[in-house]
Amino acid sequence: MSDSIPNLGGASRIYAVFGDPVTQVQTPTLINPMFAAKGIDLYAVPFHVTGETLEAAWRVFAAMDNVAGIGVTVPHKIAAARLCDELTPAAAAVGAVNSIQRRGDGSMHGALFDGLGFVRGLAVNRDRLAGASVMLVGAGGAGRAIAHTLAGEQIGRLAVIDVDDDALEFTVDMVNRVMGAPVAQRGSCDLAGIDVLINATPVGLKSAEAFPVDLNDLGPEMLVADIAALARDTELLTLARQRGAATSDGRDMLEAQIALIAGFAAGLEAGTPL
């Protein structure tokens, strides 16, 4: 199938993608073929929107009936959440969105699919999460979203590591509030007793030596996920495979997340893939 977009018609709908910069955005390339395959007259189109012009652009697109929604990337995920009329539970808990569905009355419903995309991307390994001892490295936007979704998977405990104390405490408090029990806590560099190791930071792209966890106890019974691994494997994943551990990379998460974004853009309920 060609990746080119045919001429748009009067009945076509637009899913705008806001970013600053926007040249690196992959969403249109990834989801337009999905719309075409389903025979949906909907097209994702990137728009360079700065922080200063976000609110003005938002009002314009919210006012147009042929706009299906808006996708947002860096640096708009938090600001866009504040502009939404309604948020999914994950988006409300984290305070960020990456996909917004425009409803018929012009109201904007924001969702965050980082966490759900991560766990669905695990495929059969998702079953490992229930009751597991999980270590999460990174409490930024993606890490927080993953932590929120992990709470819904009924994990046994969560150890969180981040250099930003405020982000770490936010994530720990959020998970404990969602689960109604002190399941999450500040993590250490010790992997003993950990079933699942998740890297939600770019540090894995540098070297395994820079990773803030002692990997000597990484073994074949573990699941190791590194969402930074897109174009190539990180040293963390390479080491995990050498030790016989099950692995998941950023491509698994991205593919699952794109299906969720495509479904939401097409008007389906949040969490329903196209």
C-alpha cells in the first residue's frame, strides 16, 4: 500500500497533530495507512504549534466540525490536558494527554495511552504483571502513565527510581492512591526479588553502565522492558537477552499505542484499538 495521502474530499475529517518541533512526529505516517486499510475517510496531519500559540490553535480546531481530534506531542501534553473538557482516568491521574477526541458538540475528551500501550505491547508477557514485584526506572510523563496502568494490573509491589524527588513522590503517591494500599515505594539499585524491570528513561540509550540499577542479579526468570529502544536495541535489552530474560522494547509499546490512538481518533471509546 502506498503511504501517500489521496486528495481530500469535502467529507474528509482531520486528526491534527500538534508539536514543537513537529518534523519528527511519526503519528501521521503510522496511522494514515490504518485509516486507509479500514476505508475511513480520516487523515492525520501535522501542525507546528508553539507553546505561545497552543490555546489559539486549540480554539480554532475545536470549532471546526470536520476535525476528529488532536494528537499532541512534546511540549504540549500537560498544557493540552488543562484545555480538555473531560479526561480519561489515566490522563486525569497523570495530568497529561497525548490524544484528544473532538465530540459532536465541540467538547474535547483527552486520553493518555502511554501506559495502556505499554502493557498491551507486552502481549503474552502481560500475564506476568499480576502479583509481580516491579521496578520502574523513570517517573517522567511516560513512567507515570505506565505506573498508573500497572496499578490496574494488580501488581504486588512497585519500586520507583528517579533523580527528580518530586516526580518520584508524585508517582508513588498516585499508585498507592489508585490501589488503596502502600504498594509503591522509593526503589534502590538492588534487583533482588524483582520480577519485572521497566526502563522509562533515555538512559538506556547511553550504556548499561550508566543505568542506576545493579544488573548483576538480572536473570532468566525476569521480564525486562526498555521503552527507549525503538530504532535499535539498548545495552540493557541486549544484556537481558544474554541472561535469558523475556524482553519488550519501545516498538512493542508504540505499535499498541498507535492502534489505540487510531481508534480514539476514529471516534471509538478510549482503550479500543482500531
